Amino acid sequence: MSPDLQVLLPLASKMAVTALIVVIATVVAERAGALLGAMIATLPTSAGPAYVFLALDHGADFIAASALASVTANAGNGLFALTYVWLAQRHGIVASAAGALAVWVVAGFAVQAVTWTTWPAVIVIFAVLIGCVVLAAPYRHARIPLTRRRWYDVPARALMVASLVGFVVTMSERLGTGVTGLLSAFPIVLLSFVIILQPRLGGPATAAIIANALIGLVGFTAACLTIHLTVPLAGVWLGLSLALAVAVGFNLAVLLVGRSPLGPKPRGNPPT
């Protein structure tokens, strides 16, 4: 692969795939509810292509080490989501997003300061994520108000998300290794959801989607752990395939439980 393609293909792929999945997931969330939109958003649609491009140029050891870094990075993403959920109940988009990003930066540098091995990382990161899920649970069931979609909404969303992805990826390549490592775990999908949906739906409804996305982050982290554990034993492509199956299977199971008669019931006033 030529040097130009090595730079442009991953960037273009990440921009296009992330924009597509955010647009689909936000539209679904507006029409079908917070849980389904969140489960779509937390599929490995952005990380998946990134790992494929890594696999084309690197061996199993590199992929496995990168996957462990992805596992630990999700602690910051979980804390970002929880902070936003709390702040969005009372504050506007600027204060809510800025506060969540500040927590993410602090958590990101804290995680990077530790030299992680597999099982301590598993215990700490899953404990953080499960704690975030539990603390955000009371906010998962806000009603999603009906909104009128204008003709330019979808292309505007896609352009905004693609631009945000391009900016983050480009900046990470121009800065030092510490900032690069931090930006590689940037919660681009979650932040895109916040920017797109809070002005349309309001804070509590957008927070409900992000609170549900915290559950999906647990499945995504399990998929990253699957890559870390299976790639050295089964090879890169089988390991990536197993991780995809874990992520999809986890989110489908969450959907089935959430939509069953025994699942949690939405609370709040019906849309007008």
C-alpha cells in the first residue's frame, strides 16, 4: 500500500463510516427510541474498519496490544457518558458537553499513566463501566419527543460528523504521542450524538440515549478484550471476526431483554 493511501484510506473510511452510523443511529433514536439508537451507535462501526487497516500492516502482537489499549480507553468514555447524562438534566449543550469532555481528558491521562496488564485492566475497566451503567440507569427511560425533520438535516449531520472525525484524526497525527494516544480514544460517536440531538430533543431525552449507550460500551469493551485474548491464539482475522460476533450478540441480547415483557418500562409523559 502506498504511503498516500496508508494515510488517506483509514481517514476517509473513519470519516465516512462514523458519519453514516451516527446519522442512522440518531434518526433511529428519534423515531424508534433511545435503546435501539444507542445499540446501533455502540456497534464497532468506527473501530472495526480501523482494526482492519491496522491488520493489513501489522502482526498479531501489535493488534492484541492495541486492543488492550482500547479496553482501558473505554473507562474515560464511560465517565464521559455518565457526566453528560447528569449535566444534561439541568444544563444546555455547551455546559454539558464541556463538562463531560473535561472529565474525559482527566480520565484519559489517568488511564495512560498506568502500565496495564490484562486482568487488572479487565477488573478495573469493567468495574468502572458497570458502575456508570448503574448510576445512569434512572435516566435511561425519558420519552423522545417527536420532531420535524427538514430536508437538509441528514446531509448536515453527515457533514458535521465527518468534519469532526477528520479534525480529531488529523490533530492526533500532528501532535505528540501522549496526545495522540488520548485522541485515539476520543468519544467521537457519543459527542456527535450530543451535538446533533440535544438542540433537537433537549437534555433529558438526549441523556436517555447516552445512558443506554453506556450499556453498549460494555459490549464494545468485551469485543476489544476478545481481540486482545484471541488474536495471539487464533490469528488476526478470526480474532476480529469473533470480536464482531461478541459486539453484535451483546447488543442484540440487550435489545431482546429491553423489549421483552419483563424488560424495563419507559417513564415520563407521552410526546405531544
